[in-house]
Amino acid sequence: MEGYEVRTSNSKKGKALFATKKYDQGDVILEEEPLVSCQFAWNAAYRYLACDYCMRPLETPEQNVRRLSCKPDIVLPHSDCFETNLEAITNCDHCGALYCSEGCKQKAFVAYHRLLCHDSSDPQHPIVVLLEAWKQMHYPPETTSIMLLVRILAYIQQSSDPSDAVAKVKQFCHRTVNEDAELVHKLLGEQFVDQLNTLRELTANVVSGDHVQEFLTPEGFCTLMALVGTNGQGIGTSPLAMWVNAVLELTMSDDERQQLDLFIDKLYQYVEEESGTFLNTEGSGLFQLQSACNHSCAPNAESTFPYGNHRVQLKALKPILPGDEICISYLDECSLQRSRHSRQKELAQNYLFVCWCERCSQQSSQPDCTSEEEMSDEEIDADD
């Protein structure tokens, strides 16, 4: 029996995930693979090699850090503590898309690739044209990809039961038309009306048919774009990070530990100098259960990707009792530490809602904050 259930929370939140049993800190609540996932367009263009289905990186930690730092002579100690099986890498016989295994290749073909297989070297192919148009509209840092939307449409069109596939996708749609339009405005910028029409026309050249026609109308496409923009869970995988996690678990002397810590710090310094903050293979996926988790500025759970692919794990950050809503943070750790004013501003800009979690409700009832943190936030906001 599962220890959670999805049910309606309230009119503002819509659906939510609730615990039906007790979880202690560190307990795994659920694991889930996405309906579809996709690597970000610019991330792929910058040669972050990954499985085209599950987003597992297709390089060893040593290859990864050498590429990111542009230092081909780096040798990682304890490389045997982290297994990287690159021997199973295969590719599509027709288009050359790379996969970490034959299993992923077959899953992709069944889910969407049969329709989307194409010659990526042909600049006139509809998918290549669409991707290039998207990249000119959506520069890094990336938050979603038009190809996630395209894979959703292909998933529906290829499905043995298209009506059921459409129903699964529509589970993610619960906003009004005006809210969808405002979200797309935030995603694409001031020229979003023209850009949305361009993307819709180019997408229709890639995937079309009776089962997806409702999503290719102006209103339907706007809804689908808002869906991938807000329900798409960010996915980040890194061979270097997984190696670091593995070596930190090794037993060693204090002196060895100190030397290892200094070595790791130096590695990240090299990488940051050459590649900035873009360290991971990045993309997004559409998760049926995980997407039911609402935001809280004091989350009791977090989403992680411990297997180095697109399989998400939801883990308890603190004790959770039966009946408690399971919440994650849509904000990063740095943003969570800022004032309520700054958190609300970021949530309003990116997700179009006002947070009334317990932490925000308590802070809103307190006298106006004049702390150094609040003043610092106001200075930052003034510069935005």
C-alpha cells in the first residue's frame, strides 16, 4: 500500500499530495519516472552528452571534469568507487540519437521517437527549424524546452490509446486561459504573442493529427506551453557530482580527507573558471505524482535524482504525519533564505501565485521587517 494520495487541496492550490502514513526524516516517499523528459536545447548544443531518453550522462566523471575545465591531464583519485558503464551506449540506426542502453532506445521508440526520428544535419527539417527558432527565443539559463512539448504531442499521437494519453496530459492543466497566457508571457517575453504563433506553426509541421489537433489551436497551444513551463520538473545530472558523493562516503584518515576536500574544491574552481555555473546535464520532465507537490517556503520534502538519470526520488526532509500535505520548494536554497517579500516576488514572477504557506502566513502577521536582510533584498530588487 502506498503511503500517499493525490487529492484536491483547495480552490487556489488545486491538486496536492498528502501522506497516508508517517514518514521520518530521510525516508523515501516515492520514486517515479516521467511521462516524458527532454534535455534543454542549449545544454545539448553545448555538448553535454546524455541519453536521449533518460538523460543519463554519456561520459565518465574524469571525462566530464576534463571537458568542463579544459584540462585534459586531470586524473581523479578513487575512480573505481564510482561505476560508469559506457559500453552499453547505442544509437538510433536512422538518426544517430544516442542512448545509454538498448532498453532506453526501445522505450524512446515506443513512447515518441518513431514519429520524431529525423536527420539532425538537415537544416530544413521541421524539427531542426523549430529548435533553432526556440533557441533564438529562449537563451540560457534555460527553464524548459519546446521539445518537451513536442514529445508530449508525439506521445499522444503514438499511443495505443490516444484518449487515455490525452487524459493523462490534461491532468496537468488546471489554470484559466488568462493565467496560461500570462505564464507564457513570462516565459517568452514581450514578443510572446508573435513568438507563440511562430512556435505553434512550426510545431504543427513536426507533429499533427486528429488526436493532437486540440493542442495545436491558439488556445490549446498556449495551455500546453504553460503546462511545460510550470509543471516541468527540472532534471540535473552530473558524473562529477556523483563521483564526489561516492568518494565522500569512503573511509579515510583525517589528513586524506583534508587533501581530498582541497582537491575537490580545486576541481570546482577550475570548472567554474572555464564553464561558469553550467555544470550539469540539464533538462525537464513531466511527472504525474511529483507534480502534485505544491510549494512551501518551509518544505517537508525534496526532489532529487540519485540514479543519475530522469528517475525522481521524493524524500522527507522532516517528520511527516498522516494527513500532512507533502510540499517541496520551487525556490532554490539561496532564495529560501531571503525575506518573504523577495520570495513572493520570485514566485509571482515565475509561477503567478502568492504563497500562503505556514512560514509566509506567520511572517505576514509580524510588523514590517526592517532587518538588514530585508534592506539588502530591497537593494537587490531595485537593481532587477
